[in-house]
Amino acid sequence: MCRLLRAACAVLLFLPLLTGCADPPEVVLAPRLEVPPSLMTCTAEPEPPALLQDDSELAYWIVDLSDAGRDCRDHLARVRALVAGQAGAEVR
């Protein structure tokens, strides 16, 4: 029983040394993606008119609001295309 206990202790003591013989894990670094600064900002959302004189002011505000949203969607689509293009280039 004493020999078995000694053998078990010896195995437990030397077991961590066996991992030192293993190959180091492969490190894969992705290339840095450069996004143009112009795509990092969107047109600011317009403030609603404080006092509406007529329906045309409301309509102009809605159009400006829609334009700001479209600007952000366009920027996001271009960033998405950049990322997809880079991912496709890495696979080749």
C-alpha cells in the first residue's frame, strides 16, 4: 500500500512537467481593419421643431430625419462590405 501511495505521489508531482514537452498553441492574428473616419460618424438626428407653424415644417423635419437615418444605414452597409471583403480576402 505504501509503494502504491508513493507511486501515485510521484506521478502527481511529475505530471505537470509533461505539459512542458507539448507544442505551444498556434496564435493566429487577424490583420487590422482600417475603417475610414468618414464612416465612423453619421448625420446628426435633427431636433423636432419647437413650434410648428404649418404642416410643411413637420414634413421637412420628417424628410431630414429620414435622410439622417439613411446616412447611417449607408455608412453601416459600407463598413459591412469592408469587413466582408477583408474576410473574403483572408480565405483565398
